[in-house]
Amino acid sequence: MLTVTFIFSGFVKAVDPLGTQYKIEDYLAAMGLGGLLPDVVTLTMSVALAALEFCMGIFLLFAIRRRITTRIVLIMMLLMTPLTLWLAVANPVSDCGCFGDAIVLTNWQTLWKNIALLFCAIVVAWKPCDMFRFVSRSNQWIVVNYSALFILAISVWSLYDLPQFDFRPYHIGAKLNGNVNENEDENENGNAEFEYVFIYEKNGERREFDINNLPDSTWIFVDRKEVKTGVELAEHDLRIDLLPEDAANSEGEDITDEVLNDTSYTFLLVAPRLEKADDSRLDLINELYEYSLEHGYHFYCLTASDVEGRQQWRDMTGAEYPFCFSDETTLKTVIRSNPGLVLLKNGTVIGKWSHNRLPELAPEETAKPLEQLTIGRMPEDSVPGKILKLLLWFVLPLGLLTLADRTWMWTKWLRKKRNK
């Protein structure tokens, strides 16, 4: 139980290091430490935590450095259990993030889980030498180095591209317009509503105001954010508001239904914060926008940035596509890239690309519609195929190493017995 939990927990964190980073930032904000650590530090913490958990699980499985490993695991559980007790009692965040988005536990479920793991950690730390070695001491360094390199490579690749296993509601193949219809039913029944909070600044002080209590003209508008009233809506509830400079009226326009029920293709350039967005592929983004115009496809940029951030992006990139406002947390859930590209058709996610892997169209392809292009079709790589690759790259080599090591130890034992 202890071994499986650590391996699984470390792997799902490594698959989605940005998601783990966001959860770490949530913890820091709940402790009143939000914004103190730069993004590179919290991201490093995310990758390191995933690698530590995964490696500790593998080391427990192979009984590598048994005394040191079991003590480290025990210390980790002694630190995590009081933390989850605080989460269960104070409820500062809704989900601990122990298993990323793969398995979502309540804070109380997490506490009972950690209590059980703490008991297991005490047992193995009490008698570490009772653990059976699958690999001899002379070959353990292979398991140590290979496990560390493998899990770090998973994290690096997920940061460069996208998570290989997408457990979020916006995975490729997900049909999004069903969620919208459910939310409309909730709103009609009065169970859930959306409201906006407007942020204004004056003399260095920022305050939040609702629509019925806006300040006078001496205050400067900074930003707005979406809040939910009534019952709390799921994190994957997507709302798209065409911003005033692109909308038909001065207050903006909710185009969520229009986007998600469009029977044709729609490109969504998702950038939670344009101020922090990667600008290395600007030409390719503009080319995709021109391609969408030529073929009559919609192209929107979804962001939570304020007017200044959007204007700065326009000036820097020459962007002519319309901008839409969406909740920052929701956009981070849609795609783990800033910016990232999502392709929809009839409310279904057809494709997702990080800014490092944006699709490039050859000159002869620009004249063809998406129906005739590879990017216009859902990719064929399936979850079973990805699991098979995982088995071939990690489980199979370690299995062969274990088999060779046990065979070598057995023949060594036979030689000693024969000599006696």
C-alpha cells in the first residue's frame, strides 16, 4: 500500500508539474505566503516533490537502502499528516492535490489516508531489514539512477509539451457543450449564478466592488474577476465573455454557447496571463489566425489579463484576433501552457498544443480545410498505447534487470554449493 501510493502519487505529479505548482501556490496563499516565492521556485518544488515521492516508492519496492529509505518515508509522513489535519479542520483548499487530477479526495479522506500510510511507514521503519531485496546491492545503483532520470524526464517533457495523461475535464475527446447545458439548467433553477467583482486602485490601494457599488471616478479600474454564487460550480465550468473592445455592446457579451455549439471548427488561444505568456512562436500564431480567416473558422484568445495586459500583447504581437475573458483558474485547467492552443468542433476537443508544439502548416496545406488535414482529426494515440509505452520504457527494463540479477545470484549460490 505504501509503495503503490508513493509511486502513483509521484508519477501523476510528474505528469502534470504545472498542476502541482498551482496547488503549491494555493497552499502558500492559504498560509498567507502567496506571491513571496517566484514561479521558478514553486515549479522546482513541484518537480522535486514528484521525483522524491516516485523514487521513494521505487526504493521501497526494490528494498534499496532500506534503513535510509524507510526513515525518509517516515519523516515525510510525519510532516504530511499534521498538514492534512489542518486541511481537514480549516479547509483552506478544497483538494489536497495528493494525486493531482487523477483521483480527487476530500480533505477528510486525505487525512484518513495519511493516517493509514503513517502506520505503514512506522512498521517498515521499525524493521527495515525484513524487506526482501529484488536486486542485489551491487546493482542497486542502476535502479536508483534509472528511476531518477526517468521521472525527471517525464516532468521535463510534460513542461515542454503537455501532460501525457490528461485527467482534467478538457482532455482530447471531451465534449464540453454538455457541461454548459447542465449549468444552464442549474441557473434556471436558481441553484448557481455568476457575478463579477471589479478591482479598482487608488493611491496604491486596491479594493473589490460589485456591480451595484462601483467607486467614483477618482478610482482607476484594474481588473475584473468572475465569482460564483449559490452552489459552488465545478472547476471545469467554462464561461467565455467577448471583451468590450470586441463585443457588440459596452458591457461585453457571453458567447459560451456560440463557441461550444459551433458545428464548425474553432481555435482557442488560451493564455491565462498574457503578461507571462511565451512569445517565441508569435509568427506561427498569427499564421494560424490568418488560416482561420481564410477558411471561415472562429479564432479567439481566452485570457484573464486586464486591459493593459491585452494592449501590451497587441502592441508586441500585432494580434488582430478578438480577446475573450475567462476565469484564470479555469484557463489553467483547460491547458497546461501559456499560451496554448485548443481546437474545438461542435463542442468537442479535437486537439491541444503547447506553445512549443504548435501545428505548422506547409504551404500546400494552407489551401485545404481542416477536414483534410491531420490537425483537424482527433489524434490516434490512446491511453492504452501510452500505458504500453510506459511499460516498455520503465517497467520492462527494471523487470529484465531484476530477472538477470536474480539469475546471477542463483547461479552464484549454485557455484558456492557445488564448491562446498
